[in-house]
Amino acid sequence: MDDRAEWLEADGLGGFASGTVSGIRTRRYHALLLAARRPPTERFVLVNGVEAWVETSSGPFPLSSHRYPPDVVHPDGARRIAGFERDPWPAWTYRLEDGTLVRYEAFVPKGRPLVALSWRLLEARPGVRLAARPLLSGRDYHALHRENPAFRFDAEEVAGGVRWRPYGDVPSVTAFANGRYGHAPDWYRSFLYDAEQARGLEALEDLASPGVFRWDLSAGEAVLLLTTEEGTKPDIVALRETERKRRAAFASPLHRSADAYVVARGEGKTIVAGYPWFTDWGRDTFIAVRGLCLAGGRPDDARAILGAWAEAVSEGMLPNRFPDRGEAPEFNSVDASLWFVVAAHELMQRHPDRCAAERPRFERAIGAILDGYAKGTRYGIRMDADGLLAAGEPGVQLTWMDAKVGDRVITPRIGKPVEVQALWLNALRIGSGLSGAWARAFTRASVSFRERFWDEARGCLYDVVDVDHVAGKVDSSFRPNQIFAVGGLPHAALAGERARRVVDAVEARLWTPMGLRTLAPDEAGYVGRYDGGVAERDVAYHQGTVWPWLAGPFVEAWVRVRGGTPEAKREARARFLAPLLRHLDTTGIGHVSEIADGDAPHTPRGCPFQAWSLGELMRLDLEVLAE
């Protein structure tokens, strides 16, 4: 396994622990204790890592490693890693030069802002001692920390440990240990996070260490619990056993990975869009819930998540994002509300008994969305005379292709975007069960879609018609959005020979082993690598960059146009699903990345742990390709 591959331990509250197989922190988000004060938001990095070493009669042996400028790794603990295991939680075996074997484990129990660290000898040896220095910051998880006189090193003694309150406006940190603590304040300066550097961002950080914990490792296991809780010392044995049983109960590793994204929001639940830097987004939630919860056998979670969002309809729209700190919700999405309609419909169809009480609430929300869109709402969203859905105004990005650099929207797609029409048709058909008026609207819109979007010369669909609300103006950029007319939604807007031609063209021009490119390589504006600074990466985001979540609608369309036969499903599993399954072991361990380069070798980029990427993989594996 690549030593830069990343592991994730999520706490179900929006917080998490994360790092690399080598133990070297490469991101500002890599930390042992990263907690959400107002789940799943207001996240703080509290304990970034530990400086750990073992002392034997042969001398001291570092277990940890850090990167410093210009590109120096010190100390050399990473070279002593003899093995890494991912199950049931991250565990490392260190082989010291004198033959001593040490096992280090880290896990986060569900529902608690706590990380449990432990070290033990794998073979009995006398005179082996362990020391560990926690490295603290106390900052917003997007920020970086600098040496400063305001940091408070004071250690408050508590039963079984110590408590630090580095800054008055951030959560305190309590460390429970079965070893002894010695107060020895010091600063560790200029840690270099090279993944941040590669993203064109500030990449240096200073961390504070209040003191050192020491254990006699020959006498037994060393335990260090780090938490924002201020209660009594937790029982490591009970914590470990409870968490081991909980994880063993999942149906598969994919189901267990899915659990990381389902988190608390207030008294309800939501889905974190991706780790390490996203919180919950409307569009991402409604797409991901279909795989993570519906295909993943978690209908009660789906009901709780969708039920909470159903109360947020405003002028026919659902928010696309709740900001971290109390600002007004953002409604800048034309498709999030339509994805909600699809997800709520599928939940009610599959689990009518489980959501009988919520059905009136879901149906009211669906009706309000359809009514708001039909009459007209924010950002020029309205049902036009042809029955299709028009949307957009200058300076606002409304579709999932939402990159913006300064005031420039990279893919504005103002007018009638193709995937929005596919979603609108699905919403109208679903709404037909509520009112005959929606059935008539569905019929009119379906005819208009087939007449207005088909490009016979190229054998595919236009990406946008009535561009900039100019009647008859089309955008013929070859993008993956057209695949939603055939797959990815309950009802296909296109069938027969035309559907087959679309799928074949998308496969030929957009398919990669990591999913679909966002723009064909021979199109003007194509960018094959997602790298450089923020502006360069945002320009590339939907101009060729591959998105693994699009594998879901594509593979479903590919199987549909081949009749959905067992043979087609088996072929699709071998050709398209297998590469994504192999990816589970390469970047975010057990998860699927947010994006990848459009050019070979299609290097994974963006978030290494992305909810809708994993959700669509699960939907394919457990539903679409199930025989």
C-alpha cells in the first residue's frame, strides 16, 4: 500500500482523525483529534499528532516522522514501519533495529469526540519504555497555526489525566493516560504539509507541546485517550470491544465506509459531502443518500436525513449549503431540490411502512418544489412554455458544474441544461402521482426534450439549449451531463437507438477507469490535469477533470441500453466496476476520491473520501449490477 495513502476515522459528529500510512502529515487536516463543536460544523483541529519514541537498552528509536522545509523528513520513524493494517481500524507494526516489535493502534468510537491511541509489545521484552509528546494547535480546521504568546501551556490535573485549554474560544483537550505525565512546554516549528503546497496553499505550521507522557511498555499496554469531553476517564477495554463489535456488524467493508458520512446535525442526521474539508451540501446529500443509505440498507437514516431537509423548502427550493457559522442558508442550486424529489420518492417506494408517518411531509415538500419551479423562483428558475425548466442568471452557478473564480463562473450553463431536464422530467413523473396537472406537464416536457435536445449529426444530446435564455441557441460541448437522460434516474428520458448512441459516444469520449471526464479531450477548453493553485484547479474542475460519481449513471445507462441482462451486468462489473473497486486501496483507504485527472494515468485528486463517489459505487454494486 502506498505510504501516502490516507486513513479516516470519523466520529459521527462531523469530527474525525486522519493521516497517512507513513504517519507523516501531508495536509493541514491530518490530525488525531479534530472535533466539531456544533455537529457537523465549527470544526477545530486540537491535537495534530504525537512525537513518539521507544527506549530500549540499545537506545532511543523514534516511531514518528514529520516533514520540514525544504523537504526533510525527521525523525526517521517511518522507516521502521514493518506493516500497516486497515481493519478493524488503523494499526501499524514497528520493527526496531534491536528486534523489538511494537504495535500502534488508533481508533475513534462512534458518537464521541475522542481518539484512542495504544502501543504494546508484540513479544515480551524487559526494559522497554515509551514516550509520547502530543502536538497541539487549537485552530479552525481550514487554518494554520503559528507560534504565539497567547497559547496557554498550563496543564490542569484531572482524575487519570490532564486537561489543556490552549485558547479561551476553542474546546479544551483532555488527555487520559495510564502512564505518567511530565510538564515540559515547547514549540515544534515549521511542519511542512506538501499536499497543501502542491495545491498552491500556505503549507507551514507551528505546533505546541505542553509535555510528555511516559510508560513502561514492558509492563503492559500504553494507552492515551484524547477528547473534548470533560467527564470521567473512559474504559479503553470497553471502548475497544464495543467499537470492534459495532464494526464487525456491517455487511461489508463498503457498508462500514459508508457509515463515516452519516453524521449528526442537531437532533437529526445529515451526510457529510466529503472528508477532510466538506461539511453537508444539499445536492451531495440527496445523490449520496441513494447509495449510502437506500442501497446500503439504512432506510431509517435516509428517512431521518430527508425528513430534516424536507422542512427547509423555501420558494420551491432547498438549500444547497448550510454555512459553518450561522449565516443564512445558500439556495444557489437548480438541481438539489430535484434530487431530493428523486431520493424521497425512492425511499417511499421501497420502504412504505418505514416512512408512512413521513409520507405527508415528503409529499408536501415535493408538491412545493414542483409548484415553486413551475411558477418561477430564484435565479430565473421557471417552467417555460415548452414544459422544460429554464434557469440561470449571470454570475451565479446553479448546476453541479459550479466552479467560480472571482466573479467568473467557469461553466455558467444558463438556459436549459440537459441533466436538469432529465431531473425535471423525473420530478414531474413522480408528481403525477399527486396531481393530474403534473402528468400533463410531464407529457409536454417529454416531447419537447426529445425534439429540442437531440443532435442527429453527432448522435448525442446538446449540453444546454436556449443558452443565456436565447431561444434556439445551443451549447454542443460534449459533456457527461447527457448520460442522465439514459441512466442514473428512475425514469429514462431517452430510449431506443438514440439512447444507445448517447451511451456509446459517452463511453468512447469520456470514460476512464476512474469515471467520466467532464469535457471531451478534443473540445476547446479541455484541461487534462487538475493541479496548480486555487484558480488553476477551479478552472479545471469541470473542464475535463474526471468525477467517479458519474460512473453510477453511466454504468446504469450502459446496462439499460443492453436490456439489463445478467450478461450485460457481469460485463459491466468486470469492465467498469472493477477499476473503481481497486481504487479503494490506493488513495483514501476504503473510500473513493472526489475527482481524478482527465489525462492518464488519471491521478486521484480532491477529497480522498467523497460521499457521492462511494454512494454511487455502492448503488452500482448492490443494486444496478445485482443479479
